Amino acid sequence: MQCKKLKERVSLLVVVLLLCSSTKAENKINATTDTGGGGGAPPSGYKIVTFNWQHVMNPYIISVWIMVASIAKMVFHMSSKLTTIIPESALLIFLGLLLGGVVWAADHVASYTMKPTLFFFYLLPQIVLDAGYFMPNRLFFGNLGAILTYAVIGTVWNAAAVGLSLYGVYLTGLMGDLNVDGMLDFLLFGSLLAAVDPVAVIAVFEEVHVNDVLFIIVFGESLLNDGVTVVLYNVFDSFIAIGGVNVTGVDCVKGVVSFFVVALGGTLIGIIFAFLLSYISRFTKRVQIIEPGFVFIISYLAYLTAEMLSLSSILAITFTGVCCQKYVRANLSEGSATTVRYMMKLLASGSETIIFMMLGISAVDVSIWEWNTAFILLTLLFIAVYRVIGVVTLTWILNRYRVVPLGFIDQVVMSYGGLRGAVAYGLVALLDENRVKEKKLFFSTTVIVIYFTVVLQGCTTKSLVTWLKVKRSEHRDPLISEKLHGRAFDHILSAIEDISGQIGHHYIRDKWENFDKKYISKLLMRKSALKSKDQILDVFHNLNIKDAITYIAEGERRGSLAFIKTPSALQLVNVNFNSNKQSEDEAPTSSVLREDASAICLDMQAVELRRKSLRDCEDVYTHHLLQQYLYKPKKQQKYNYSRHEVTSNEDDAQEKEIFEKTMKRRLASFKSTKHGVSQSKKLAKHYKKDPSQKKRSDEMLSNGGQLVFHDPEFSDPEDPCEFDVISNGGSNFISNVARQALADTCNGIDNLVFIPEEETVTRQALPPWATNNDTVALSQRAQVQMPWSPNNFRRLMPLRLSSRSTDSFLLADIPVPEEHPLSFLPEGTAL
Amino acid sequence: MGAFHSRPDENDIRHLAEKTGFSVEQVEILHRRFKQLSRDEDTLQREHLYGIPDLERNPIRTQIVAAFFDKRNFDKDSPQGTVQEIGFEQFLTVMSHFRPLKLRMTEEQREQLRLEKLQFLFNMYDLDNDGKISLEEYRHVVYELLSQNPQIGNESAAIADAAMLEAARICMGQMEPDQVYEGITFQDFLKMWTGIDIETKMHVRFLKMDNTTLCK
């Protein structure tokens, strides 16, 4: 089925492409005729419409390619199964092969191949920048030792071993007669194939989700080994240029020195540009529209500068990303940060798509192929074998020093993850055919190696990982306690190192963090960013917002705003927040409130009378509601002609305000719960006294109205009854409108007194999604848990403790005091 | 330094090494460090630890130092109360909680180690040793933890509350309305840590190299 679908889609693409290439072929003819008569013959008259293909050809073709690639990617992801079996990279290569074949069949010329300049200047930088900018820094630096070992020693080993082994086999004559100078050609070939490719590794491992440590090691290696590869490549290339015989010992020493210069120099360039970028981002407050541009342009400049100085450009741009991320993220406004994030991902995944497709297309060119079975097979074999040997040996050495040793399974995955990719392709395409006579063979072999590793290993990595039961990374919600424990951990570990007198990893990190806080952050961060940069606070804030959004969204889904009045019956957890310290301060108030509460409860009958005129209340309530939420009629979209700023439109502002109001209400209720007084039983007694009320209990309790009277804010001088009725009637009205019997019955049970009578009704009234078989054994309250209040409202919801509730509508009208002890949101964020 | 003249004899060291799982060299290095900290005395006091300059900026150093003098962490016979001074063996025992994993370990050993490490952490939070981390205790630690950032200040209590709620949710699931979550017990604590491989995190690399001279 899916295959068929896919075929259809692919054929569609082919048609598009054919169209495109045939126009091109046509144009060749046109071009030749045009050049003949274009300049000389005067136009026969004014043409209204002219066909200017030549004029737009290049950008047009590029755009069509990008569109084809993007559509292909879209198509691949339409069937969810396809991409889980075959990685996207492999699919794109196949597509490229197919399209290349079509073009070749039409043209008999491989018109589109990936030129090394295209790859190195326009496709690679953004992928590496993306990798650097989103690098989990802590993990990266924590495993830097291992990463460097694999990247440097591993790569040198791979290059040397593959090169020399191939040379050895060549000497035995197994490969037949090759037109090579000697050992150097093989070493050059070995070095360009040595590096594990970041693009391929990201593409494959991203879909597999292995555990963090394993990922960072494979991925970090693939990023950092570039420096080594480039140096080795340059060294051997220039040695070949000098001529194998003329290479002196001094040249070899220079080669070794150049390694350090290239790698460290590239890193240094990266750090310098990261500094520059962070510093600039500190002052971009007024030009928010171009703010994201700085990130890209300065990083790209770092890449080009390193390239200009013949240093490792990949290292440069990686380290720009790695080093600037902390400061840039803190400095940029939220909108810009999002823009950067999306731009980065767009560019990276876009060029990744193009690279893999181009890898496919470029291979369809008969003129560049040269087949040598022995050479190709042996290369494949050597690459695989030496990768395994390298990984196992290096891991063995590393494990003697690593605190967390890498296990056998990790080693298997690491060996298997040695994917070669576009970097090798770019390097082999750069070879000078005059110097390296066997360029065609090298090229063919490289392409085969890339296909073999990306397609075959890429496809099987996932099943291998599953089969070996490699520890996967878990995606879970960040918990505050986790963050707190993590923070505590850092301090504990560095303290232990201090006490035991060891200068270890934690010691260094601790010192660095202090240094960073003291000097670097002060220099590179905006003052406002400095204040609110604590991560724990961020997590806390984000979780709160997430909760609030879910809460509101769930309520809206129900089509009613009654959810705002969710009474405390939905409490899932109760924590005794009534801590000693707090209660000391607040004991007087709460006792006062308690008295107040009972006094007001007596007024219930009066309130009841007024409730009868429900219609009035509805009107009042509607007015109240409109005033609160729809305070302005929706205006026509205001067009904005300014190029320098984006103003949020009216709708957004309105939504935001509604959201903020709700948040405020939640926070206010948070505060009120701190008294933690249990009053439901007392309350129940009041109701018992009034038998007539029992009948109406269902209706009345649904409003949570009775609980209003216990609100601490109630002692406010404003007319309480008025609002009371409003809110009672109002929510009743709303729930009527919503035709949700659920809320009524559920909340009715809130009052324990009525449980016996209501029980059966409740069960029936529960909508199917609310009846959860798992919770049968739980209490009444648990059973009637509202479907729209999932457990994860924990940070906001539960704080309205067990028996206390608050009238949200009421609270909204009361300004939250400034000295609110628990207004935990950072200033200027949500409130 | 002059740590060597009061060096314990070979047997003692070997005995300690076996008991705590450190290598003989590590024990010797730690012993030198111990002597350095204690100003060549046989016992170590709180003041000695507070005197470490690098520790000064550590926001939870009170807790950490207290852990060294907490009998729960080294005295298996009467795990209660605190002491005023500790000897080298106790010092070593506390340190041994931070030993890294060995390459070859059975699952049981790992689990054991995990429990030990978590118990140590738990003790650090549970100030009054009632087997529960009460909200008050939690707030206290969180307050100190975040005290370096002046902006958080008041919010630390809210954050601790939120963390406590999280704990309650994880450990108790849905609760009865009038049930009150009093505090995190050790069992709850374990539950919260499931999925986080603490045994790979809570460790310090104890070098075989002596660099006591570098640290003050």
C-alpha cells in the first residue's frame, strides 16, 4: 500500500523533474541559437511577453531542487512506517539516485553534481552550527576527554591503518595495476575516509535515541575529528605535491605541528567569534528584528575566517555555537530566541536534505566511475574492522580512567556508528586529478563507502540498538525536584572534592562557574538577563505556565469557563503546607477568617433567596464575564508597515491578558491555601442544619459557592454578597449552557455529607472518559476526578489544598497585593 | 605538611582500604589530606572543614559539613545524633559514599551502592532524623541551595513547595481529601530517583596522585 502510494508520489516528482530537465535541454538549443542571433538581429518588434529562461536559470534550478527535496521529505514522513524502517538519509540518497538517473537518461550528462565549494561553503556550516548551538554543553565538556581521544587518536589510527593496509594489499598485486605514486596516495585516501561524518551521524542517531552519553561521544567525535581529517588530508595532499621522495623529516614535524595549529586555531577562532557574538547580542535590544541575523552571520564569519586562515572551519563554527549559546540565549528576547531556534533547524535540516539527495544524484555519472572490486571490498572491510579495533582499544584505555566505564554494548554501537558521509565526499571531490591519478577509483570507492555506511548501517542501527537493549534516552517532563537535586549534587560533589583535596572535574567546573558568574557573564549578558537566568526558576516558571495552559485549554475544550471554578474536590495531593514558621505569622489571620467564615455562612439563606432571581444574575454575570474576558470587541487587524518592528496584534494581546488574569487567579488561590485550614467538615454541618437545602445541594454545590465564604480575601470591604451571587449564579448558568451534568454531580460530592445519596447518580452521570476502571478502588473523590484535570496540574492546582477552595471570579476582582509572598513568577514575565 | 610522622601503619591502612573500598594509595592520600585539614590532630572538627577556602562559596556547605559529623553516615551501630569530632576512619567512611563504580559489578552490588548513596543524600535533607523529609526541612535546604541568587529569595519556598507536591504526586498518586502528605520518606525518595542512575552521577574521582600541596 504504502509503497504504491510512494511510487505514485515519486512518479509525480519525476514528472516535475522531467519537465524541468526537458526545458533545460530545450534551452540549450535555444541558447545556441540565441547566441547566434541574440546580439546581432534587432528585435522584430516589441514583445509583450518574453521567455527569459537563461536569465533565471541558476536560481530557478536551485529553487526547484530545494523544493523537490523538501517535498520528498514531506512525502517520506507521510507514511510513519517508512521512516522508522529506513532512515531518511538513506531514502534521500535513493531519491537522488533515481532523479539523477532520470536527468541522466534525459540529458546524458550529469548536469547536477555537488561541487565541494557548494558543500563546504553553503551546506555544511549551518549543520555544524546547529549542532554546536544546541550542544548539551555539560555533557559535552563532561565527556570531552573521551571525545577527544576518539576524535584524535581514533581518526589518526583509522587513516593510517586503512591507508597502510590498502597499500600492503596493493603490493601483493591483488588489486591489479593501479596508477599510484606509492604509499602516500593510499594514506591520503585513508585520511579522507577516516573521519566519521557529523551529518550522517546526526541524521541516523537522531532517530534512534540512544542514551545521552553514548550519543555525545559518537556525535562529539564526528564533530571534532574534522580538525584531524583536514590536517591529515592537507598534509598528505601537499606531500604528494612535493613528491613522495622529497618529503623530509622536517616536513613530517611540520605536519604534526600543523595539526595542533589547525585544531587549536580553529577552536580559538570559534571562541573569539562566540565572544564577539555574545557581546553584540547584549546591545541588540532596540533592533529586535535583525537580532537573530547576528547569530547566523557572525557564526558564518567565524567559519569563513577559519577557512581563510586554513584552520579547521568546522571546529571554529562548532565552538562558536557551543560557547555563545548560554549568553546569546539569555540576551535575546523570547521572540528572537524562537526565531533563531527555528531558523537554525530549518537551515540545518534543509541542507541535510539537499546533501543526501545530492549525494544520490552525484553518483549518477558514468564518466566518474571506475570499478575495482578488490579495492572497493577491501576498503569496506578495512574501514569496518579498524573502526572496531580502534574503538575497543581506545575504550579499554579510557575505561581505566573513566568514572563511568563504557560497556560492551556501548562499544558495539560506537563501532557501528562510524558512518562516513558528505565530508568524505567533499574531500574526495576536491582531489586534484593531476596529482592523484586514481581519483576516479577513489571517488567511486568513497561513494560506495558512503552508501554502504549510511544506507546499510543507517538502516540497521535502530534494530541493533533495540536488539542489544542499549539504554535509551528517556524523554520526560523536567521535574523541579530533579533540577533541585541536580543542583545540590553539583555543590555536594565539588565540596567533596574540596574536602578531599582532589582537583577533579567538579572542582574545575565549580571554579569555572564562579569565574563565569563573576566576570564573563557580567560582560556578556544584559543586566536584565543576568537577573532571571537561574535555570531552576525557568523550569519552575515554564512548568507553571504549562500547567496553566493545559488547564485553560482543557476547560475551553469543554466549551465553558466553568472550569475556572473547579473546587478543591479535585485535589489530588495534599501536602501540609502549614509549616511551623509560616503558621506563626499567619495564625492570627486564619483564625479571624475562620470566624468570619462561619458568620457569613449564616447569610446563606439570604443568598438563597436572591438566587431565585437567576435570570437577573445571569445578566449581571454575563456582563461581568464580558467585562473580564472580552473587554474589547475584536478589532480589525491593524496593518503594520514598519519593517523594524513586529507588533503583536490585538487578538494576541487579548489572549495574553486572559491568560494572565487566569494565572493571577491561580496564584491568588495559591496564596490562600497557605493557611491550610481544614473546614469542609465544619461547612458540612452548616448545611445539615438546613434540610431544605439538601434537595438543592446538587445544584448549589456545583458552584462551589459555599466555599466562597471561606476565602481569606472575603473579608475585603467590597460587597461580598453581590459577587457571591454573581459567581454562584454565573457558573451555574455557564454549566447549564454547557449542558454538562458532570460538573454538578461531581462537585456535589465534594461535600461528604451527600455522598450516600448521590453515589449512584454520580456514576451514571460520569461521561465515559471519566470513568477510569483503574481508580475503582479509590475514594469517592478520586472516582469523580474531573476529566479535564489531569494529574499534572500539580504545581498550581494542588496548592489549593484539600478542603479549601477559592472563588476564582471573586479573586480576580481583588488586586493581588504587591508583597504577595508567593508571587513566584519572575517580574515582568506573566503578570 | 608533616603528615607522615603520624602515619598509620601498613596493617591499619590495608584494613581501612578493605573496609571502605578505597585502594591503599587512596587511603594514604586521604590520610595526608585529613592530617592537613585537622592541623595534624587525630580528629577533625567542623571548624577545620569550614576553614577550607574553596568551600566558602558553596551554598550548602553547612549541610555538607554536617554530613561528616552525622552518625548516620558512618556509625552503623547507633545511627543517631551528631558528634563533635571525627577520626580518620569516619572521615574515610563518609568519603567512601562517593567512590565511583567499578567496571565489573553485579547487579546486587550496584543496587546496594545505589541505596547507600541515596541514603546519604536522604540524610542530608532529613535534618531531624525522623525518617521523613518534611516540608520545613525541604524548604530549608532549597533556601540555602538557591541563596546565591538574590533574585530567587522568596521564591525558594514556592519552589520547594512545588517540588514537594511533585514528590507527593509521584509517591502517593491520588490522595484522600483529608490525607496529608507529611514528608518524603526514604521509600518515596527511592521512588523519585527511579530512572536516574545516581550510581553513575554521585561519584568523585579519587586520584592516585597526591596533590594536597595544591589545595589549601
